[in-house]
Amino acid sequence: MAASPSRSLPQRPGLSMSTEFRPPNLALSTVGLSLATFMQVLDTTIANVSLPTIAGNLGVSSNQSTWVITSFAVSNAIALPLTGFLTRRFGETKLFVWATLLFSLASFLCGIAQSMSMLILFRAIQGAVAGPMYPITQSLLISIYPPAKRGMALALLAMVTVVAPIAGPILGGWITDNYTWPWIFFINVPIGIFASFVVANQMKGRPETTERPKVDYVGLITLVIGVGALQVVLDKGNDEDWFSSTFIVVTAIIAAIGLLVFLIWELTDKDPIVNLKLFRHRNFAMGTLCLVLAYAAFFAIGLLVPQWLQRNVGYTSTWAGFAAAPLGILPVILTPFVGRYAHKFDLRVLASGAFIVMGATCFMRSEFFLDIDFFSVAMVQLIQGLGVALFFMPVLSILLSDLQPREIAAGSGLATFLRTLGGSFAASLTTFLWDRRAIVHHERLAENITPFNPTAQQALTQIGHGDSQYAAAAVNQMITQQGYQISFNEVFHMLGYVFMALIFVVWLAKPPFAAKAGPAASGH
């Protein structure tokens, strides 16, 4: 990429850029970075279960309350790919500290919001400042750990990525039931202040080269329009019945035009605001493809299983959370071992093992039925945790392995953005497929229940004890449940094949897979 007109700011005296920086307390630095990231990832799901309560308290419909989720997702998706530009301008440490502090402030404002419009605005701000936090955490952890322990750092970050979304709905439900919904935002304030103070203190003296790159206004504007519109389409599509809605059609056209102009401009501009040329690196391209598709399938599992348990099996939201929670057990237990010993193996083997396990659990769920017991559901979730434990760290290491040190923050931001977008696509498409295939199966199952079928009429008489209306309603409910169950099984069969296909993709990457240190540690 051609160099941009920029001006390097002076470095701190007494520090050599060739010397690797180590914080005074590596463990405390890791805690500060991990806490901030956990808080940020947690906030992507913690408000989901509280939406009915928030809607009731602020006097709006449940449909309007979903903008609490959408506003965060849209602004977060826009901010993520800007991480590389912002890092060049402000430096990793300063950007992380200020983003964390602003996230805490936005969380406080969310908690004191007196109307839905105020809450949506503050959630949008919260999502925007949260954008750089995860990618910079990744880059900082790589830079402060010695080469032999960088796998451990990435494994720890992977554990946070897995556990936080699982804990979100459970913690959010508990806080809402036992206190009031503003506390799901207020809890971020002390955590964010503590994390930002720790990181600022520990990273004091870390050498960083900053620039004043020109602002790519065309890229920025088309990114905001294209990604913002696309995220709205994905978040609201199911609610608006997709392209039967004029709003969705118009928004989709705006998204398509915005993204097309964005792609053309960014690939031809000398100093783009989002460096899409990172995909020239083979491992980054293949690793990102694996990350996006596997995370999309993983996200679909996390979305469908609790919904199925509540809608079809009759679980409460709390018990659905308990049934899904075993997914996080093995990642927590195995993370230290994966981080410590993964470098002794070909990371493609570990990633393939992860895809095999997660694919196998999808095939197991494709055999689920309405009367299945709690233990069976929880056990499959537990087994999937083995796959999750082996997935994130190897794939993250692979995609970062052939990036230059100065490209790591930008690459991490771009990969995280695409991963987030993949999750949004998965949420919309899997819910759409589940509903639509359930309708198809309902029609097929019901087509023989007619007044001209004596067997069906006899069954209706027995079920209704002479009450034909009750019998018809009861049978229709049973058919609806069975239709959703068959559709659920089909979706998981498809997800199983997605994971199996990714085994071939990951082997297109080429070793070595050691993640390089960031700018401060490498001298770049």
C-alpha cells in the first residue's frame, strides 16, 4: 500500500523501539484487558432478555424495544473496520483507554435514560466506542507476551469471547428479576474505570508510532451508509417480513449501493480508511473465512437452541439458559492447556478437530425430539465446548500469522467486523429458515387431515371427546410443534455440513502460524 502523507509524533525519551516492551505486571495487564473485553462482549447479549421489561417501563411496544439491540449492533459494525485507521492516528494504548472510559460513560447514560429514544442513542454511542476494544486487546496481548506465550494470550481472549455471550442472558435475566434493568448497564461503570486505569498504568512508557493520515471521507461515508443499512436489514428483516416490506427493500438497495461504492473505492484508493488489501495475505484470507463461517454457525446454534427449548419444549428462559450453559465449561477448563501446548501441533489439525466436534454435535441435535430430557440437551452442549475450546485460538493465530506487525490491529478489526457481520447473517437466515421450513412441514403433515379421511376423523373424535373445535385446535398445535421440530433438525443437519466443509478450507492456510508482535514490541 502506498504511503500516506503523515507525520510521526515524537517517541518517549529513553526508550528504544527495538526493545520489546513488557508491562511491570503482566498478569495485572492481562486482567485489565480481559475485563474490558469481557464487559464489551457481554453487552452484546445482556440486554436481550430484558427487552420486555425495558419496553414496559419506557412505555413502548416490544417491536420498538428491539432497536436497543439494533442500534448497538449497527454502530459497532461500523466502528470495527475503522480500528486500523484510529490506531494509526491515536496509538493502541490511548485508543483502548479512551474507548473503555467512553464505554463506561455511555453505559451510565443508558442506565439513566428516561425514554426509548434516549436509550437507543446512548446504545448507539456505546456500540461505536466498543468497536476498537476487542481488536486492540488482541494486538496488545500479542505485543506484551513473549513469543512462546502468545498462544496462551489468544486462548484466554478466545475463552472471553465464548463465555461472555453465554453469561449475558443469564446475568441480564437475574439482574432484571432481582433489581432493575438499568443495573445491566450500571455494572459496566466500575469495571470499565478499573480496567482503563490498570491498562493506562501498566502500558505507561510503551513506545508507539502514530501518524496523521488523511481522512478517506468517501470510504468513511460509504462505510457508514452501506454497513449501517445492511445491519438494519439483517436485524429487522424477520420482523418486517423481509422483502414484502418497502422499508426493507429500500434499506437493502441503499446497503447494496453503499457497499459497492465502498469496495470499489477502498480497493483503488492510495490510503483507504479500511485496508481491504490485507486479504492479499493467504493465511489472513483463509483464516478469516474460517472464522466468519464457523462463528456464524456457532452463533446460529447459540440462537436456536434456547429459542427451541422455550418455544417447543416448554422451558422457561432461566432453564433454557441453564441447559445451554454447559457449553462454556470445557473452554474455561481447557484454555490454559490449549494456550500452552497448541504451538507443539499443526494448528490446522486443532482447527479441524474443532470443526469435527462442532459438526458432530450439530448432527446429534438433528436427532433431537420434543420429549428429550434436560440431561441429553446439556450433554451435547458440554461436548460442543470441546470443539469451541479448540477453535478460536488456532484460527485467530492462523489469520494473524502472516500479517506485518503494523497490520495486526487493522487485520484484527477487519476480521472481527466480518465475524460480527457473519453472526448477524446467521441470526437472520437461520431464524428465517426455521420458520419457513416449519410452515412447509406443517402443510405436509396437515394435508391428510380432511373430512374425507375416516382415520383422521376418528382420531379427532377421540382427542376432542366430541368437541370438534377443541380437537382441531389440539391437533393443529401438535402439527405446528412437529413442523418446527423437523425444521430444527434440518437446520442443524445443514450446520453440521458447514463445519465439515470448513475442514478443507483451513488446510488452504500454510505454516508457520506464529503471531507476530505488535508495533511496540517489534520496532515497526
